[in-house]
Amino acid sequence: MDMFKNVPFGNSIFQIQHFTDGKETPQRRYRHCLLQLDQKLRALKECKFRRKRLEIDIEEIVEKLTTSISYETKRLQVDLEEKKYYLEIEAKLIEDCLIEVAVYKKILSGLPEYSREEFEQGEQEYWEKRLLNDAQREVISIGGITTQTVKSLEDIGINIGRNEKGQIAYTKGEKNNDFLRLNQTNKP
């Protein structure tokens, strides 16, 4: 059916371009695209092997149909119909996968390549941005920051507390005793 072919069963191009993980840093976006590309290329390879097996099964069934009789023929005809159906499904998966591969390759072509060392150097920035963004969203949605986010921020050297106006604030690096006292006296 054409209507199935016209709609992606995987991710849409818009979804890939706008909701790709790791937008906080180019290193993370690069990594995410590589992981997705690897997953899609593996899926294509798996489809290739399944298609080869299905084609062999179809050949075998067609050959058996030349000598089969009665119920055996009916079963083989159902098997043949089923194998052809699976081949059609594989074709749809391959089409969608090839589109996603092209999108990820295009995104990657606009990003610099990173060595392992360069990637690791960007991790501090990535986690700071990601966790601070999480904290900001939590403040907006629930009015505070969850203990899990606070702990994660502390694990990377960012301390959360309240400033002199009672607003949620953070400091980087060593724990500041004044900041901690302020946090204890201005709890919500």
C-alpha cells in the first residue's frame, strides 16, 4: 500500500534534526549521530541477511511446489505468501533506514571530527549544560530542583543553593561556606 510508504515508520527528518540528543555540545551531537548511524547501518546489514534468507526460502518453496500434493501444496502456498509479505516489510524498513542514514551523514558532514581525547575534553561542559538545563526546567515545572539533579550537579563540582534574594543559584568549584549557610537559612 502506498500510504504506508509515504510515512516514516522510523524517525522523521524533522525529529532527527530538532530532537537529536547532545545539542549542548558539538562533541555530544557528533557522538549521538555516530551512534544512530551505526545503529541504522547495522539494521541495514541485518535486513540484507534476512532478505537473502527469505529469497532462499522462496526459491525452496517454489521448487517444492512442483512436486507437492494436496495439503502440503496448500501449506507451501501459505508459506510462500508469508515469505513474500516479509520481503515487502523489509523493503519498507530499508527505505526508511536509508533516509535516516542520509540525514545523519548530512548532520555529521557539518560537524568536525573529534578524537577520543577531544570528546572527553568536552564532557565537563556537556554535563554542566545538561544538568543546569535540567535544573532550570525542574524549577519551571515543579518549583524546585530534585535531589537527584542537585546530587548530580554536586558530583561535577556545581553547588546549588539560594542567593541573598532567596533565588535558586549555583556556584562552581569548591564549596563556599557562605553559600551553604545561605542555603540553610533560606530554605523554601
